[in-house]
Amino acid sequence: MESAFIGQGTSIDKGENARLSSIVGAIAIADLVKSTLGPKGMDKILQSVGPDTNNSISVTNDGATILKSVHIDNAAAKVLVDIAKVQDDEVGDGTTSVAVFCGELLREAEYLIAQRIHPQTIAAGWRLATSEARKALEASTLDHSKDSKQFRDDL
């Protein structure tokens, strides 16, 4: 039945192979933009190709621009790009950091899966870690909103 919908040269991954290929695809996208971070971050040369473009070339180290320009057919990598796009739309910055952070989480998940830890257990651990990190951040905050001098000093 599956062969009725699949073109020539297409393969089907199931189970563990599908999971690992998704993880590897998303990690590859994260690694693509990781090299643009920091004071020694490298620029990427982007060439637009297609019938309606004039084969223009641009040089950038902007993660959002790079992620928008890359053609992706891996489902997990598309989710990673969508996460970065939401970050750009909501905050306007941090797309590269979000992509790299997600890629590193997936890299660690790949290691844990190789140790036969179930993906649901890994996700539950991430939720617990998020909750604990939020509690630690909230415990370390100081509210100086009522004292205008102290509030100004904090800025």
C-alpha cells in the first residue's frame, strides 16, 4: 500500500532508524548555525538558486537568514527552524542560540537513547529540569520596582 504513494528513489524509515535520522537532521541544522556564534563566528555564503531568482549571492552570519535560506526535508529539522522563527517573531533575536540549544538537547537525547532510555523518560526529565531551573531563577530575583533609585541602579 505504501508503494502507491512513494516515488522512485524514496526510502521509508521506521522505528529506531526514523528517530535517529530525525535527530541527526536537526543536529546538522544546529551545527550549521553554531559556527556563526561568538567573536570568531564565521560568515556563510548563501547562493539563491531557482528559475525565478537571478542566482544572487549574499554573505551573512545571521542565524535567522541562514535558516530561512536552507531547503529542509527532515521533519525534526523543520521543527527546529520553526522554533527559531518563532523566537525571531516574538523576541527579534536569539534564533541561533535557540537552534544551537535545541541541537545540543537532541545530541544529549541521542546519547541517552543509545543507553536504552525511553524518549518519554528523557522528555519527562527535561520538563523536570525546566521546572527546577525556573524555580532557581525566581528564587534569585530581586524586586526593586517600588524603590526607583535602586531600580535605576539595576538597569
